[in-house]
Amino acid sequence: MSKVICITSGKGGVGKSTSACALAGSLAMSGKKTVLVECDIGTPNLHVLLGCENRVIYSITDLAVEPIEGEKELLSSQALIKVTSSDKSNYDNNLYLLAGSKQIRRDKLTQKELYKVIEKLKNDGFDFIILDSPAGIDDSAHAAMYWADMAIFVVNPEMSSITDADKAIAVIDSSSYRAENPSYGDAVTKHLLVTRYDQQASEIGDQLTCDEIQSILRIDSLLGVIPEANKHLRDASQRGLPVVASSLVNHAVGQQYIDAAQRLLGNNIPLRSNKVSFFQKIFKK
């Protein structure tokens, strides 16, 4: 049975799309048939992060809208891009992308349209359908949150990021399909993913700790803690690879995302230390 996961943040610029690509790639590496869905219709970038800029023919919008009279309805198999890597990473056989349009046709999808897309993908037998939500809590972000079975809240250890995430949590708790229809089953499962984390700064009080963030947001499940690594993430983006790709995964960032995906699958994986040594700081990448 397919699981629908919404990756959201409330605030932009926290690493949400980077995290979506890394988690999707990690799940695919674990043998799970995974599709990453671009829900940011206005400013899509998943196709860039995954090196698929020149392979986008149809978009989520094309799959969602009703066909013009006399035309056949688009099949999901026509719109999906099978993600392959330049370094032959072992997610190549299980990772797919439903991209956003490179042309500005419209700025959002309705809940009904997104439901239609999700049902098509469920019928395709995907284990995980990962919705990369737009930042914020407007109608387009709400549409992505509405159909979620699970929600992953990506936050930086800053109060502005945390307060915005708290608003997104309120939307999930009050206005998701599961919240509005309790007879359907359990409430949306919530997980926390902390990015740009400096463990040493948190230990001396210069940054919020993970415990403090969890306490503020009232989320028990800490899926992962991703260290600050601007250069490494920039290199991955420029190469069109998720940070869990074979040629990048030896870095702590890739390992943390792989661990996070294993926790998502229910495996008991201890959190790694994010401490940076004196020499690592000098030669930081």
C-alpha cells in the first residue's frame, strides 16, 4: 500500500527540496519504488536538483488537469521521469520524478487535482509518494499537506524557522484529510528533520538544541539531524545529484539522510554525532 509523505517547512530556504531528493533517493536505494512529486508549481526546482532539466516533457499540471474535449487523458507513465545518475548510484532503478512545468502556466493545484495525481501514482504501485510542498501555508502548500499519511517538517535551529513550522503543523492537525475524517484512520504521522545543525554551537548555547526544538514543536519523532555543509550541498546541486549519490555519500550529510530514511522505514538507527573537529573546521567542505 502506497504511503503519501508531505515534506514541508513553513519557511523557505531551510533545505526542504534538498531533503526531499535525499530521502527519496535513500528510500529508492532501499528497494522501495519511490516517486518524488513537485508541488511547487510556481517555482519548481526538483528537476534541476536531480539533473533532469532537459528531460521534462510533461509536468504534474498536465497530469492533473482534465483533457481538452477530443483528446486522450495523459497517462502517469508518460509524465514520469525515471531518475538516473551520472555516477551509477543504486537508486537508479527505483526513483522517479513528476516534475513541475518549466513554463509558467499556473501557480497552484487544487486539492481535487492533486488527489487525482496521487491516485494515479498509487495505481502505478509506488511504495512511497513524496510530495515536495511549497514553502508557507497558502492554498498550494495546504493542498500538498491535505492528502498526507505522514508529514516531515524540515527546520533550521532558528526561531523564525521553528515558528513557521509550527503554523504548518497546525494546518496538518486541523485541516488535513485525516484530521477532517477521523474515521478514515490514524492522524497524520509527524516527523522532524533538523537541517544546518551545529552541535558545538548548540552545546554552548549559541543555537537551539534538538531537544528544545522538539519541545517547542511537540514532535516526538526526530527523523534526522543534518549538519551544516554549504559547499558539499552546492557541489551536489551543480552536479544534479542528491547528496546520497554514490560519489557523494561518504560525506556526513549523505550518511545522515540515509540513516533518516532507515528510521522512516521503522529501523532503529542511533543518531550520529555532528561534532566537527578543529582540522575539519579549517579544511571544511
